[in-house]
Amino acid sequence: MSLNRPTWRIVKRAPFICTECQTWLRSTSQKQQLRQITQVHLRKIKTAEAEWKDRAKDIADGRAKSMLEKLEERGLVNQVVGNRDELEKVLVERRVGVYCGVDPTAASLHIGHMVPFMALGWMYIHGYASTFLLGGFTSSIGDPTDRLTARPGQQRDERRNNMMNMFEQLKRLSVRIEKYAERRGYSREWAWRRGVLNNNEWWAKVTVKDFMKILGSVTRVGPMLGRDSVKNRLTKGDGMSFAELSYPLIQAWDWWHLYQTGTQIQIGGADQFGNILAGAEAVKGIVATNTAFQMKHEADMQGFQTTSDPMGFTVPLLTTSSGEKFGKSAGNAIWIDKQLTSSFDLYQFFLRSADEDVERYLKMLTFMPMGEIKAVMEEHFQDASKRTAQHRLAFEFVELAHGLADAEAARDQHKQAFSKTLSLQEVREQMQSEVRTLSQDRRPPALHPSINKHAAPLDMDSTHNINIKLPRSLVEQQPLPRVLWSAGLVASRSEGQRLINNKGVYIGGRISQDGQPIPMTDQVSYVAVKDSKWSWYAPLIVDGLIVLRVGKWKKKFIQIVSDEEYEASGETCPGWKDETETAADPQVMADLAGEETHRKLGKQNAATKEQRRRDQASLRSGGFGVVLDAQLRKD
Ligand SMILES: N[C@@H](Cc1ccc(O)cc1)C(=O)O
């Protein structure tokens, strides 16, 4: 409906129909009502416009920072596509639309994706209409940027599942960003607009004819072939399909689609500079040849001084101070989805950031005001061993990504796991209260198992908590690697055994005067596991509680319950029920078979060495596959 000028057509059965939204209005009073609503709406537009102008004046007079300056001071701008000052002016003058896209190549975003989405979030809470775009169609081609080989194809089912999961996640994320911002004092204004779209929506309808006529005819092949990603693939890589070569054009078309309703700005990760630049050129080319659009557009732009050319910027790649890619290594990403990386693990991950990095992350990954970050850093350096800044970062990020309740729970669990003087009584109380909250919690739908290949076990909520229950039959008489596996501490039983051999597994207990492992009394303490046999560790179980730790960071407080109780709780874990046929687990079988062969041959091949190297790295890093700062004190 055009709210500026409602127009009416009088028809036979109902007296009035709005010609644009087709609303039937049965009486004059209904018509008046709608007119009133329209008046209110118009007033809101006027107020918002006046506020915008005031803000522009404040910026011009140096009383306030521009949007671009705010993003820059937080380290969220890497390269501007177009002219920086022009972009700044556009953002000051108009509430332009902005979008950022992501291809669902996995079922979840990882923390690296959060940087462009933070920039988008900032713009959203400053009144720019923001679109979170899911590349349902683009992911079926695969962005060839910076790749020497084509992306491995995905099964249709897998792609569909990834798409569905990530679409839901983007919707949740856009809401969480808003909620988080609200708690930081940004109250929702009428003019805030956000949307989550899937480019499948329009690609299902675009015809080759339109695509070629509108975009194909204004695109030159020379610059396309001149891009590094293309040249490298052709000279050093495995060649390139026509579909991949066209990827930037497909992305450009998305922009053109959104541009027509006001999305002038695109944000992307550091690697997206080329795609955004190509997109901006393409959209300009289309506009230049489309007189009908130009006329409409000129009318909209009347009274504005700045350019309406498409522009954008990239955000920096998130790295540690030692240059590692943040949160991603050896196929082991830190996911945003809490089924894949629990709130506790996410909290622990950030807690381990190095002192040199933490301020940068606070600026990039939270909405904390700059002044507050400065104050936190000052407090932090009074006694860096307390990790004040890391705790703050971890809390803020979990709050942003998973919500406030989860952030509080993760902080409490951390206290429980790392308190030096934790009593068994406290562990039990914490376990009780978590059982209560878990049963009230509605669980998220299970993710597609395909994502699980390199990540923590899926669809097993219990394994993602530090306090878990396990059924008696999965613990009693079982070798410890199997318990480690059921508890979600290792990905397979053979990994569990390897870690025990490497002296990386600990169990709650203490050492008696004659050097024997004996149960804990009232404080939690650990001894290294020397033997996998049930007979060795059974005496360490205190009132059905067994405490296990892998490496320095991964801990589980496990309450053993009867199989019936476990069944009734509706929980599941590796080795339970449909996964009882553990011998049929192909991963476990492959691991075990591999080990057996190596033993027989009496030598290790490169794969086993690599596995061992990874185990050790994993032990050092707490299972995240990234060694950030292993110096975390038990605070
Ligand atoms: N190419 C982007 C994702 C994307 C897809 C479609 C778009 O319109 C925009 C961005 C990436 O790989 O990160």
C-alpha cells in the first residue's frame, strides 16, 4: 500500500478498495480509520526525518561522529568500495538501505561471520534499513574468491538443510542483535527496519533472457578475466566453470534487486572487495541503460545532494595478534549455533583470547561504548591475571549470540568449573538447578548431521553442558574412552584412548599417601587417568558423580542415573538408543580399524602422526583446534 497517497476505487460489493494493497473497506468509517492510520504514519515519517536532519547537523558541526567514523573507530572498516568521503556523506544525508550476504556452505555461521554482521547491526540500530541476506542460490554455485579449486559439491539434502538452518539462524541473529542493543540503551525506533531474505526467492523467477539483457549486456568480459581469483584458478588451480566465473554477476544481480528498493550499500568480509566492486559497477551499468528506472529514481533523489551510486565496504578479517585466523583451524570452527558450540565453550573460547587482542575484539564484536571499553581495559591491566577484559568479552559475545540467560549460565558454569575451592556440595546444587532450567527449556530443532563431521556431537543437548547425566549402562563396566565419548568429551572412543595414552585425561579424585587414586572428599580435585579399565576408575565415583576432564579446559560433571530415568528425561548422547550400535559407527570403525592396521604393521603412517599432532594441539587449546593463549589462570 502506498501510505503517502492512499487511492480508492469504488466497487460494487464493498464500497471502497485501496488500489494498492487491495484492502476491502466496507464503510466510510473504515475508510476514515485507514486515513487516520495514514496520518499517524506520515507524522512519524516527518518526525524521523527531522531527527535525521538534526543528527546530520550535529555531525557537520562536530558534535557527533558520523556512522562511518563510528565503524572506523571500532575497527570495522577495512576497505571502502568507492570514495570514503562520499560514502560518509551518503550515510550522513540519507537513511540508505544496507545489506550483507552469506552463503550457507555449513549449517551455522561461525564467529568470523560475525564481523560484517556486527557492522550491519550497528547500521541497523542507527536507522539504516538492513537486510541479512542468505545466499541460497549463490551457495549452489560456490563463491570462487581466493580459491584454487572448486568447492566440493554438496548433496541436495545437505544444502537444503544448511539453508534452512542458517535462514532460521539469521532471523534469530537479527532479533538478538536488536535485543542486545536494547540492553545497551539503543531503544527501538519506528524507523528501524530489518529483513532476512533468501536470494532463492528471486532467482527462482529470473529468466536467462532478463539476466542477459539487463546484466549480461552491460558486463565486459575483460575485467572479469582480469580478477586475481580467476587468473590464479586458470594458471595455478584446477580451471573454472562458467557458473563460478559468473558468481560475481549473480551477487551483482542480488544487489540490483535490492538496490531498486533503496539498498545502496553492501558490506562484506575482507575477501568480498572484488565482488562488491564488480557489483557496484554492474548496478551502475544497469542504471545507465534503464531510462524508466532513472526517471523514477531521479524523482526520489530530488532535494538530496549526495550520489545514489552503489557503494560499500569490507570489514577486516578477524585474526589473532599472531596472525592466525580467528576461531578456525584444521576444519574446526567456532560455530554460532549453540548445538555446535555450547554457550559454555563459546565463553571459554573468548576467555582464552590474548591480552594483545582482547581490546580489538571488544570493539569489533560487542556494542559496548568506547568509553566503557577503555575503562575495562584500564581495570584489566591493573591485574591482567584476573582476565577482566576477557571475561567481559566472553559474556558480551555469548549474550549477543545466545542471549542473556545463556551468558549468565555460561559465566556461572565457568565459575563452577574453574573455582579453586569448589566443593562437591556446590557442584550438586548447580547440577540440580540446571536440571530444572533444562526441563523448562524448549530445545532447538536438531541440525542436519552433515555438519557434525568435524564438530562436537550434535543433537545431544546434554553433551554440550558441563553438568550432564549419563545412563548407568553407558558407564558401569565400560572402558573409560567410551564414557568420554558418551559424555561428548571426545569425538570417538579411539580418540579417547589416544588422549589417555598421551596423559591428557583427568578424573575427579585425589592421591592417597601411598600413591593410590582415591575418591574426592568435599573439594573437587583431579588425578591423571592411568588406566582405562572400569576396575581402575570405579572406586573414584562418589555418590553416582564422576568428574572428567580432557586437557586443561574440557570438563564434565556427570551424574549417573538409572537407564529408566535417562530414558524418561528425553535426552540422548553418543552410544544411547539408536546409537547403541556403536560398532556400526563408521567413524569409530574407521578409527579402530586404522589403529589396528598400524599396530600390525608396527609403524604409524602420516595420517596417524597428523592425528596425534592434532590431539596434542586440541589438548592444549581445550579442543577448539586453535591454540590461542594457554596461560589462562583458574580464576
Ligand atoms: N559471496 C558472499 C556471500 C554473498 C552471496 C550473495 C550476495 O548477494 C552477497 C554475498 C560470500 O561468500 O561471503
